[in-house]
Amino acid sequence: MAADCVLSVRDLSVDFLSPRGPIHALRRVSLDVPRGSIVGIVGESGSGKSTLSLAAIGLLANNAVVRGGQVLFDGADVLAMNQPQLRDLRGRRMSMVFQDPMTSLNPVLSVGTQMLDIQYRDRALGAADKRRKAAAALRRVGIPDAEQRLDRYPHEFSGGMRQRIAIAMGLLGNPELLIADEPTTALDVTLEAQIIHLLRELRREFKGSILFISHNLGLIAELCDHVVILYAGEVVEQGTVRDIFHRPRHPYTEALLVCDPARIDEVRRELPTIPGDVPNLLEMPAACVFAPRCPKAFDRCRTERPLDHAIGGTQSARCHLATA
Amino acid sequence: MSAQLSEIAVRATAASEAGISGGWLLRRLRSDPLGLLGLSLVLIVVFCGLFADWITPYDPFKINVPDRVMPPSLAHLLGTDKVGRDIFSRVLKGSQIALFVGVTSIVISQLIGLTLGLIAGYAPRWLDNFLLLIFDSIYSFPTVMLGLTVMTLLGPSLQTLMFVVVVIQTPGYGRLVRTATLAKMNSEYILAERSLGAGAIRILARHVLPNIIGPLFILGSMDIPSVITLEAGLTYLGMGIPPPAPSWGRILSEGYDAIREAPWIVVAGGIPLIITTLGFTFLGEALRDLIDPKLRKVV
């Protein structure tokens, strides 16, 4: 998969410093985003999805410490870049859409002001050109009357509209990679479908790649080419959508699929769940991270850390059972 | 006072998030009698201050011994003082001094406080702590004692007085701006803006500043009377603006010397202070309440 990747994360480990000791948010995470593809990251809350996406764009919180690994964007290590280099990267080559559209736009500035302002690097462009470009970007994400809407303030838009605006702002610089951190979690189901539809359409147009983060398996299956399953800060399984949804090899992936409400066809009083809790990220066991909750765990799982086992060239799972 | 600061900051931020404009505030103010009274009083004082040199019936500095210590009459609306100067003219001229000291020193301390506050809110922890230490040290001095000490050391003059006011006022604004900046820096749109490639100065100037300018403005309008009172107080104690400038504090202290023979002088020096203080306070409180979204729904 290493061939032509926009983003390639190699053995990334990130700790958060806390009064109780370092929290191991990501441990030796590796993944690739091939050019022109949509890669989905699935995981429970606290599995490190957002940490991974923020690390990719170099915006980790101050108390985060990178313990090792690389984030290669087009071959250059984002983690080793200085501020000017990072700023050059952000917005133009890589940008991000956040979870909550209600808070991701500045409430005191009109949408147009914000969209014009972010084009500050195009010095050759006059204000009128920038405005035209901003209006075009809004039209592209399906906002009618774009020209008039530029003078409106964020509170005058609905949540779905705001998320479209946030996406339009992200795409303004024609980035090669758009990171979407749960862009539909704060929206209702109808809007969610619209945003997904929009992302799929945009991908055809703007020819970039998308790193799509979600905990909704249905969306991932709908939108993505590749899927990365994150559990407690580790990549437990990755592969194409077909691999993951039809031939899951890691017990966690299997359990996730069983628990997905959309896939349950039997009427039962109780929804299936995975018993147990996500392990405490303060002290990680030397064994398999999923072993305490795994229905298929055996002695080896509790003593020995499994390696990534490649399966059929496109899939890999971090499980002792995936050897065959 | 700092509890008040953060309260105003919270309310004004909420207001700015609800998208309140200046026009809206003015329209709202019309239905608030106390706020309207405050606005009128402030406008009267500002009018006197701006046009003092044209509307004073007499030269406020002209000594006219034959007409000394005259009680209020049609010729001298507020009477004359011990050397025969027209007190009404001196009160009008005094509003110029009061406003100049009040507004200028507030603006200067707000500019300094804004800069230091933005730096403290954005800078690394050690610099933030250092600036906070300075703010808190100044805060911990009793205002009048600090004023008297500095005025004694440097000698009373208009410049020294304004220097004292700026030193006393700056920490409050610095803390307000720092808190607001910290709150803003943690908001998601700042993160979003950074993910699009905005740098520190762009974020502070375009995204943080517009969010904190509102509370700063309101706080400033509420601080003007306390600065004017401080100026009058120091001048009254002989440590403010030196004579013959007709500061209201000077009129008060001269009136105090002659309180038995000419009680109207003290009254004439005190009334404008009361008017100004009430005006700015009513106006400031009305503005503060108007931008409170909770009160807004009830109205």
C-alpha cells in the first residue's frame, strides 16, 4: 500500500501528560492514505481517532508528547516541521473539518469575512476575486444564493449549512487531503446523509483524498475505500471496505459489526454489546489490548502481544488468530 | 472587581455569539429608563467637556476680587469663590479636565492591557505567569495609597496623575483580556482556523480581538467615573492636578476651606461628580444588562 500515498503514518505513538502519569493515547499506529482515496477510521470514544487526525495536521494539544514515529505528508514528516512550514501546509495542501459545526465558525465574523480572510496567502488576488472564489466554494457545497449568504453570520445558518460552509472553507485552498473528524456526529440523520452525499460528490470533483473519522460503521461502508479499526490507541485491523465488512479477521471488528444497529435483523429486547470496558490508557498490558473483552481469547493472548498479520495483500489484523 | 470582570466577559461573549449589533443596543436602550437617564447625563457631561471653552459665561481663571464669595445669582449661577472666579465656568471647564483624564487614561490603559492580555493569553505558561504576577502585585496595592505615593515621589502634575491611573487600571483590563483570550483559544473555531493555516497574529487580530472588544468597551465606560473620582480625590488631597486648573477636586478642596461662609462652592464641586458617576454607571449597567441573553429573553 506504500506506493503513492498522500499521508502515511508510521509507528506513531502519542502520550498525553496528565497528573496521574502519561496517557498512552496512540501506540505504534501505522496507516496509509493512498492518493485519491477515502480512508475511514473507526473506533469507540477515546480510541485515539481525534488525536490521530490532529497529529496528522500538526495541531496536537500542548500536553501531547509524540513518543515516536512519523507522519509523512507527501514524503515530508509533519511532526518535524516548524511553524511556518506547517502553516504553509495547512489550508493549502491539507485541511480539516471538525465535528461540531455550531462551534467551528467564529460567531462574530460574517461567513464571507472568514472565507476571504483565509485566502490571505493569495496576495495576487483582489478582494473581489477572493469574494468570487468564496462564493464559488459555497456553491460547490450546495449553498444557494452564495453571493448574498457571504454577508450572513454563522448563527443565521442551520447546523447542516454550517457544516457545508466549514467544508467549503476546508476546500477553498484545493487541498490534497481533507481530514473530516466526525463531520456528521453533531447533525441529524437526514443532514448526515446529505453531507455524506456531498463528500462523495466532492471527492469526484476535487480529486483529493479524504481521511474520514467516524464511529458509524454504516457511513464508513457507504463512503470509504479503506477502513482502519482503532481500538484503545492501536490499529487492530485495516483493509479495504470489502475485507473489513465481509471478512473481518479481528474479533473486535467482528464484535463491532455484530453491534451495529443497522445490521441487526433479528428483533431482540436488548441490543448486542461488547462486554467489558476499554482498557485504562494509563497502564497498558504487555499482551493483546483486546484480550480482556475478547470472546476468543486464549492463554497466549494474555501473555504475548500479537503482531500485525497480513492477509491477502490488502488486509492486516493484529491478532494471534489471524495467522492462517 | 475581578468577579465582575469575568461576569461581564461571559455575558458579552454570549452576546457577541448571539450576534448583537450597536444599532440593536441603542434600540433596546430606549426601553430602559435608567439606562436612558445614564445616557442623557453622559451626553450632558460630554457636551460640557467638548464645548467648555465656548459655553463658559466667564473666564474660569479670571480673578475678580471685588466680586469674591458671591452666593449663586443670575449673574453667577453657582456663585463665585474666594478670589472672585465664576464657579459655574470653573465647573464647566472642570468637566473638560475630568473627561480628558478619564477617557484618555482609560483608553491608554485599555490599549496596554489589551496587548499584555493577548500576550499572556497566547504566550507560553511562564510568560503568562510572569504577567499575572505583575498584574496581581499592582492589584494588591490600595488605590489611593499607591496614587499618593507615586504623586509624592514624582510631584503632582497632570502627566503623573494619568500615569498613576494607567498603572492602576491596566491590570484589570489585562486580566479580562487574558481570560477571554484563553477561553477563545480553546474554542473549536480557533482550532479550525489554525487547521486552515492561520498564524498567531492573524488569529489574535481577526478572531480573538473582535470577541473581546465588546466587554472591554463596556468595562471602560463603567470605569470612567471611578477614574474621575480618583482624580478629584487626589486633587482634593493636593496630590493631583496643581492649581489653578479648575479640577472638580480642586473646587471641592477650595470650597472645604470656605465651607462656613460659602457652602455653595462645595455643592458646586460635588454635584458634577455625582452626575458623572451616576451617568456612566447607569449607562454601563444598562449596556451590561442588555447584552445578558438571560435578561434579554425576560424583557
